[in-house]
Amino acid sequence: MIGPPAGVRVFLAAGTTDMRKGFDGLAAMAQSVLHKDPFSGAVFAFRGKRGDLIKLLWWDGQGMVLHAKRLERGRFTWPTTATGVAVLTPAQLSMLLEGVDWRAPKRSAEPQFAW
């Protein structure tokens, strides 16, 4: 997958979004609802009502990129916040896109150290 660069800031729009929106509608939401500049290079994530569709919007320096993903099974883990926006790390975004609960990831095995 072609994705945003490492170290990018990620903002999630809490709640649900009308997934009929495209570049312009989502950029307007980033500006009016999240109070962020859609041309800042940050990634803005939006989730549909059913929870199985997510859209990412970001400016890559040449133009707007719109990435959509629909899960065949399950739902994307999405926060509810009083401010309407949540901030994620790029690692948390990767987990989110894989359908992993990014809020409390668990190791499959604890690392063993030979001290």
C-alpha cells in the first residue's frame, strides 16, 4: 500500500461521517469540524456509520490523497471524545487499518532477555 510518510500526525474525526463525501467534503470537515489545515500534511481519518469503512485524507505535497478501506469482517475501533478529535501515532494508524484494537494492543509473547 502506498501510504503517508513515517512520523506524520494522524487525526481521527470522532463519531461517524457521511461516506459519500470525497476530497472536498472531507477537507472541509477537517477544517471546520477538526479545526485543522487539510493541507498541512497530516492524515485525517473518517469512519462510516456501520464502522466497516474508513477514509484517510492527506496532502502529499503535490495533491490530495484519498485512501479508502472496507473490512470484510469486523469493525474499525473508533474513539468517542468530548473534543470530537483523537490524535494517533503512525503505529496506531497501522494497527487501526489492520483491524487491531489500537487502544490496547497485546503482545503475542513477552520478550525474553538473557541477562
